[in-house]
Amino acid sequence: MRSKKAEAIEVLFDSFVARMSEKPDMELDELRDLIEECGDLARDPGGVDYLDVDVDGMPSLWLVPHGCSESHVLLCFHGGGCVTGTRFSHRKMFAHIAKAVGCRALVIDYARAPEHTHPSQIDEGLKAYKWLLQQGIDASSIATVGDSAGGNLCTAVVLHARDSGVELPAAVIPLSPWYDMEATGKSFESNAEVERLISREVSLSMSQMYIGDCSPRDPLVNPIHADFTDFPPTYIQVGGYEAILDDSLRVAKKLEESGVEYRCDVFPEMQHVFQFMAGNAPEADEAISRLADWVRPKLGLS
């Protein structure tokens, strides 16, 4: 049974849906301000410095836990449908992850849709990854991490790197990844009564803003259609109540079929990106602890 503290994300998501229903013509800037409130769910982890940095023209944020390894890095992609979300809305969640792993994290503010559509986001993601390599960080000391649309990007950027002949990172960690731009998952129906934020209509609306004129089955926008040959070890975390649960399960099956080392943990009764509640809900802290235990050996930190 979920903890009482884990209900906080349901309360917030319910408020989002109510406010959007009251104002169906909500302007994009107002929607973006709304989603920034996700950052309020986490408790500040303490002992982490936040340093602004320009990553080849991208405003970004270093998260530096005190006493951490500075030669190992988590490259972080925030969620929000590639339309909302910033390095600030996700700062505390990624800081908890960096602190648990014991290394720095770099959160990039890639250009958002609809002003910038695919492939802008994965091109910028690959640019940030190459920037880290140019800073002297070994590929074997980097893991990509992302939530929701960021879970898509932390996967697609690595596919892009592989196809571009760039040395691959040590690991990929998608949290509640939003992969399917066609919203075909059966979990939209099976979890309809328990999902508090995402509907098929919302998913399709966001995907249209993100992909523009691109095919919704392009493997670099929809990794469900990707070839995962030679992909790095991957750890997927997803909530059991999510409408897009099937996105994670279908990619996990593809990873298995491709012979990729993978783990896919479904957390019962949890909502989309429940890790937002880091430091406040035990389920979020447990997920981050599992993530850290899994990735530290991959990075050579154990």
C-alpha cells in the first residue's frame, strides 16, 4: 500500500487538470508556469551546490553534491513533453539522484517545442554529450537520465550517438519514459481510472507539438520502433498507475530481444514521475536508492 505522503503528487496533478479544464484556452506560457510547480514536490536534499553553466550555447545547471566524484557525470534531460519543464523545475529531483549516486549531474535546458521541433532536442542532447567528452569526461563515466519526455530523450540521444559513431555512455536511466508518439498503449485503458494526469488526448496533443512534420514512428522520436543493437545497459522505472506504463514495458521487451542488459521496475500504485517527491515520499526515495545501487557499478563508483 502506498504511503500517505505519496498522495501529494495526485493532489498536484488533480489541481493541474482542474485548472486546465477551467481554462481550456490556457496560453502556453501559463501552462509552462503551471508545470514548474512539479519542482515543489521534492525536498531540497541539502549538501548540493547549483552552478549555472553555458553548454555550447545551452543554459544548463551543474548539480554538485559535496564530496562527490567530479569525474563521473549524470547527463539529465527534464520532462514536460518537450514543451514544458526547465532545469529549475527538475533541479531538486535530479539533485537527489546525483547525491545518491555520488557524482555531478548536468541538467540541460534544450530548446522546447513548438518553437523548436524534432530533431532540435536530440541534436542539442548529443551536443551536450559531446561537450562533456570534450571536457575530459570519459564516456564510461557518463550515464544519461531523464523523466517522461526526458526519458525519451535520454534514450533517443544515445541512439543518435550510436548511429553517429560516437562512443556510448555507460548506462541509460529513463524514468516514466514517454516513448509512443501515437499513444497506442493498452495502459491508457487499463489505467484510465487511476492515472491522474495523462490521457491519450493529452499525449497526442503534446506529441504533435514536439514532432512537427516528422513521422510518429521515426525511431528517434518513438524508440518503441528503434533497433537497440549494442545499446548500453538500461534501467527503466515506471509507476504502476501510469497511462503510459506500456511504453516502458514495450521498450523493455525490445531491449531483451536485442540482448541488452536491462532492468524494468514497476512501482505499484505510483503516478507519473513519482520520483518528483524525493525527500518527502518513501516510494520516491526507494526508487532513487535502487537507481543509485544499479548505476554506481556501471560508472565504476562502487
